[in-house]
Amino acid sequence: MASKELSIKDLTISFVTWIKFLISKWKFILVSVVACLSLGLVIFLFSEKKFVGKLDFVLGDETASGAGLLPGFLQNVNPTNSVGLFSNSENIIWLYTSPNILKTTLLESVSLPDSSSNLLINMFLKESELDDKYKDEKSPKAQVKFEKNRNNEAASLSRLQNSVIKDCIKLIQKEYLTVNTINQTVNIIGVEFKSKNEILSKLFVEVIVKNANNLYVQSKTKNLLKEIEILETKTDSFRRRMEGDISNVAYSVDAVPYANPLRSKLQVSPKENQVQSEISSSMYVSSLQNLEATRLALSKETPIIQIINRPEYPLETSGLKLVLVLIISILLGLFLSVAYLSIANFFRVILSSSVS
């Protein structure tokens, strides 16, 4: 018991002695902290800061909730394109990083704040320094140009242009573009683009969201739009036929205005035209019904995309935070100085004990 008390007493004395020793070396500790603070500030000032273009939107789909609300004959319309590739948020997120969407976005011309315009791919080549890389490597890609007045369709692009676009896409997917689901319950999707160019960050995220959402809406409504176009053509045709048959009924009646009721043959033509007119009217009404049903189905099938957060100047920056840098620098300075003094004092004590 006495040995334990002695051990605790020795530890307490050693700890107090160690604290007094550190206090006596406060100047060394202060210099170390200041040195680490200076180093941290230098790192902060020269660290790469990137502008974050962020756009959040809510993706709504009324297909499931609205199907049960269709009355009667409208429920016969089956929007077969409501499921498949874009039936969940994971596939929609994939859509934003797909090569096709990125290629379309890169080749789009945008208006800049100085009232000029440029292709996003030209801005990205400068931002990513790929153009300088091609020149340093003396690659044929260094001679590739993308002109905003040219028709930048996929079919008109050269082999080298496609190669440059693929390099850009790989770099964007790896380092620049981030797409994630913020809230899976209500399908809130966030899209971020980080670059050293504030204008590029803002414009790129706006254009890619526009292109991807347009493609998503088209994929959900393409079949119904085609069906509506066909039904409109048929309905117009049935309407013209019905109007013609109604006219024929009137003409056949006018041809024998005072027909002898005893001569049934005179009533054949008006009755035939009347029957044909009723058939045409029935076909027209049925086609018109189907057209309205399909239009209503289209309104139910069309996704509701609500932007809830747009990028606005000035954009937020990503990178080291000054407060965090200061805290880490102070803690690091304290740790290194205390560790150095403690180790040095430990070896000094051992050496003095061995000499004595």
C-alpha cells in the first residue's frame, strides 16, 4: 500500500516538474507555435481554391399518384415508357455523368457576363490546362479547334475532336462533377461542378442540369407524344369525313325535297348517307375521346422538376478554411514543441543519471 502511495506521489512530482519545465520553455513553445501559424497561413494563401457551382432540384413524378385518378375510359391509356432506364433516382444520377450528356453540354455555346459567347469545351480546356498539356506533348490534339459558329453535331466532329472531348469527359467525371441524392424521400438531387473559373462553374452546372432534365422528360413522354401526334391526325381525318357525310345527307335530302312516301327507293340514298354520317360521327367521337385521354395521361406522365437552389454570383469556394488552418497550426505547434522538449528532457535526465 505504501509503495502504491509512493508511486502516485512520484508520478505527481514528475508531472509537476514536467509542467514547470515546459513553462520555463514558454519562449521556445511560442516560437514554435508562431512558426507553425506562419507555415499554415502560407499554405492557406497558396492553396488552390475552387468555385462551387451547385444546383439542387426536386424531381417529382405524378405517374403513380395520378393513375388512380383517371376516370373511366382514361384508365385504358397505358404509358409504357414510365418505367425502365429512369425509373429511380440512381439511374437519373447516372444520366448526369453519362458521356452523351457531358458531350452535349461541352459543345453548347453560352453567354458570358461580358456579353460575349463561347463554347463550354473551350473554357474547360483552358481551366483543366489540357490545351497546355497537348502543346507540351506536341500532340496533334493541340491543333484541334472548337468554333461556336460551327455546327458541332456528333456526325460533323473529326476523330481528333472526339478524342479531345473524351479526355474532357474523363476528367470531368473524375475531378469536377459531383451528383448525389440529398433526400431520397422527396427525390432532391444536388449537382455540383468545381473549378478555378467561377463563370465556368456556374454555367456548366446550369447547362448540364437543363440538358439532362430535358432528356429525362423526353424519355418519359416520347411515346405518348408520338401517340398524340398520330391521334391528332386520325381525329382530323375523321372530322373531315364526318363533315363530308353530313353534307352528303343534306345533299341527298335536297335532291328529292318532296319525295313520294309511296316510293321507298327515293329514301334509300338519304338513309345510307345518314347511316354513314352516324358511323363517321361515332368514329370521330371515339378518336377524340382517345386523344383527350392520351393528353391527360401525358400530363400525368410528365415529371415535375422544381429548381430549389440555383448558383448565384459570387459562388462559394471549396478548399482550406482559415479558422480550421489556424486551429490546426496552433495545435501542431504545441504538439511538436512539447514533444521535442519532453523527449530532449527525457534523454538529458537519462544521460545525467548514467554519468552520476
